[in-house]
Amino acid sequence: MLKKQTSYYGWLDCGIKTYFRLHGHKRVITINVKSMIFTELGDSLKVIDLKFSEITEVYFTEGRQGIPSNLIIKYGYDGHAYIAKDYLKHQYFEAISSAFKKILKINEISVK
């Protein structure tokens, strides 16, 4: 049964949840239309619920031959989170990048 589209974001209403391993620890990132939820690096018991209104900058780091690599999300005074392209399937990374563009209402994510 298909879920009726309830907003402009459509499938994002249900959220994106992705799992990967980083330094032997299972990491989970959940993205919905209001926030991004993840555990703090080094303290898997501390959960951060980052509202999109708190994000100050989003950009890709430059990988080999200028190809976008990690997605960096800056928030607050000096906080940042990143989503590593190498730990996700290509389509998941693209879906997450597209979600950020839609939610933050930006055309392109710059490469730095």
C-alpha cells in the first residue's frame, strides 16, 4: 500500500535512516523534514537532534580529482557533523545530499 504524499517533501516525511560502521562502531543517521539525528562521535550515548534551522553551512570536501567526497554539516558556534561518502552506497549518499538541498532550499552544495 502506498502512503499518500502529505507534503512537498513526499518520501522524506517518512525519513531516511542509514547505518554504517566507523572505527568498529555502528553509526546511525536519521534525517526527516525537521531535523537530523545522530550520535556524537566518541560518545555513542549522546544523541544530537540537530534542527535544520540551526545549520550554518553545508558543503562537500574535495576528494580525488575534485570529486565531492564527505558531506560536512556545520552548526552552532563550532559544531560539525559529516556523512562519509565511502561508508554508504552511492544512491544513499545521493539521496541524503538531495534531501539537504530540498530542506535547506539550495540549488547546489559547494565543494571546498
